[in-house]
Amino acid sequence: MARVLIVGAGIGGDSLALLLGRAGWDVTVAEIAPSLRTGGQTVDLRGDSRDVLERMGLLETCLERLVPQRGAAWIDAAGHPQAEMPVSAFDGQGLVSSHELLRSDLSRILNDAAARHATYRFADTVTALTGTRATFRSDGATEDFDLVVGADGAHSRVRTLAFGPEADYRKPLGLAHAWFTLVEQPTTPALDGWFLIHHAPGSRVVEARPGHPGEQEIGFTFPAANLPPRSDRQAQLTLLDTVFTDVGWRTRELLTAARTAPDFAFDTYDQILMPHWTHGNVALLGDSAWCASPLSGLGTALALQGAESLAAALLTHADPAAAFAEYESQMRPRVTTAQKMFPGRVKAAAPRTPLGIRTNALVMRLVQTPPVAAALTHLMRPEIPTPTPQPS
Ligand SMILES: Cc1cc2nc3c(=O)[nH]c(=O)nc-3n(C[C@H](O)[C@H](O)[C@H](O)COP(=O)(O)OP(=O)(O)OC[C@H]3O[C@@H](n4cnc5c(N)ncnc54)[C@H](O)[C@@H]3O)c2cc1C
């Protein structure tokens, strides 16, 4: 039974902590935030995530937290829908599904389960790694572990300490995004279950989607040029104000709300490309190893699969080298597929011109016309199994 340090209490880190802790391993998790991080948009329970959560015994709990959603709608500056895609589109395989829960709820469910089997050090991280000897920031103490796993996101400190600088592995996709939770006021326009997307010229996107009752999850996407440091909140808010100053719809209201949001977050759309995810007895998991970017829509599925794969390999092989080889061979094909983007994917996420924006709405309507929808539904079916109905 090994002693393992997991850095990062996110989706991957908590999943691994649960699986190894349950098997009797001595698990410590160091999370830099003072408590479990909240915020973030929805996580899709179609396909692989569902299967992993079922094997973990957490699917039923997740299904109790589904967000009631009616679909996605692309709206113009006056708030009028230009295209809609209900959750029923493509036999339930469309952009938004009725099988989604908030990332923060999934994170809480995983953490509640893992906390029974692991020791958590919140508001802490590692400042140095010598092999698997870790120095903790909170008290400067040094501890020896058999294994160290970096599950600390796309800007992983473990990766920097054990594998080298982020710039060696980061592939920026040219967009940035900001997101936060809006607490509805009596004057806040209701979403009525719709995920609303407003495209403005200049590759700017403003989104509002359903969250917990009384809340909306807000997102801004824009071209990533001359960004302020990730730690400078004030400069980020000022940049958002500048970039979105002339954008219509609810943009003014949402920019104001961003200023007081407790979970405001800001980052670039990046991929992390690494030839290997392990070095000695240090391994990377999730976004720290292979961030596919939010555009892939697969970050959570990969983190869950990666945790399951790494745990199974470690529990099977006494030799970490053999376990890591199995982990890499299982995850590499999935990651390679997830990181492949069809040509024009980034531009399609944020069309630049008024013509591009109109074309996007037209395409969203066209793909739902009966003959095209039937063909696309057929094409999608082998890849994404139809979810079973949610228990009432
Ligand atoms: C609050 C939040 C909101 C998100 N919202 C979205 C979203 O809306 N859409 C989307 O596509 N993806 C979102 N993500 C990313 C998404 O969770 C991941 O892509 C995916 O789940 C992979 O999980 P992961 O475990 O690799 O990383 P994450 O789930 O991101 O977890 C990483 C964890 O590591 C912690 N951490 C970071 N640095 C350190 C450090 N130096 N030391 C210790 N701990 C550290 C973080 O606080 C976090 O808890 C969000 C992530 C977070 C943390």
C-alpha cells in the first residue's frame, strides 16, 4: 500500500484520491484553494463520463443533480433568437443535453466521496519536488511519498517542477475566456432553461446558461491578445469592459455582475501537448497532462477516464514503471482524438464577421432540417451511446 501525494482537488485529483483511498492507499491531497473550488459550466453525462461515474458508484447521486435544460439558442443583439437547438435535437445528441450537471456539483460529489479515504490539505501546494520528496508551502515541511500525481490543471505546478516550464508544452488556441456565476436579481432576465449565446463581430461571444436555481453561469470569449497576468483581477475586468464595450444584448449588465462575482475566473483556451505524462515516480493527470481545451468539451471525461485508468494500473502493477506504461498506452489514443480539432473549429466557436455570425445561425438551423438531422444523428450514434432516461 503506497503513500501517494495528489496535487489538485479537481475532477481528476478527487477521482484518483477516491479510487486509491478506497483500495487502502495512504492518500494526501494538496489543493491550493482554501476550499473546494466552485463555479464552471455544465458537464455532460452522455458517454464515457457516465460509465466511469457508474463504476465509481456515484452515477445515481449525479443524476439527482441534473440541470433542467431546454436547449441552446443563438440570439442577436436585441435578444431575438436566430437559431435554436432543443435538447431533443439529434435524438438527444445535440449541443446541450438533458443529462448535464454543474461542474461544481460533480466536484462536490467526488470530493464528499474521496474525503472519507484521503487526507486533504486545502490552501496548500508544493513549492519543491525532489523526486517524490515534496516541500509544502503552508509550513515548509518536507515529506517523502512513493508517488506524486499532478492533477493541478492546465497551469500545473507539478508539471513545471518535474517536467519543465509551461511554455514547453502549451499550445495557445488564440482565444481567452472569462466565466462566473451570476446570482439572479428580480430584474435579471430569466433563461427559462435555455443556454443563450450571443456572437458579436470581432470573435466576441457572450453566454448565459442555466445554473443552480436562482443562478446563471456566464461566459465571455474573445481573441487572446495582450492579456494581463492571470493573477491581476482588476486588469482582467478592465480588459473585459474594453473588449465588450459596444456589444449588445445583456452585456452591460453581465460586465457589471462580473465585478462582484466570487468565482470569477479568466484564462486562455490552450492545449497541453506532452510526449510523456510520467517521469520517475511522478505522474500527471487531467488538464495538467493533456488539456484538450474547453472547445473539445471532453476535459472532464478525460480526467475521469484518466483517474480510473491510472488507479487501475497502479493497483494492478507493483512496479510504478509498468503501471505508468499501461496508463499512457490506455490514455494516449483517447487524448490524441480529443485534441484533434476539425479545421476551422476555433473560428466556428467565435465567428469574426457579421456574415460569419449569420452563417453560423444558418448552419445551426440547416443541420436540424429533417434529412440533414437524420444523417447526422446516424453518424453520431456509434460514437455517443443514447443515454438511458433519467429516473424520476
Ligand atoms: C473552478 C473551475 C471551473 C471550471 N469551469 C470549466 C468550464 O466551465 N468549462 C470547461 O470546459 N472547463 C472548466 N474547468 C476545467 C475542467 O474542470 C477541467 O478541464 C476538467 O475537469 C479536467 O479536470 P482536472 O482535474 O484536470 O482539472 P480541474 O478540475 O481544473 O482541477 C484542478 C485543481 O487543481 C487546483 N490547483 C491548481 N493549481 C494548483 C497548485 N499549484 N497546487 C494545488 N492545487 C492546484 C485547482 O484549484 C483545481 O481545484 C473548470 C475548472 C475549475 C477549477
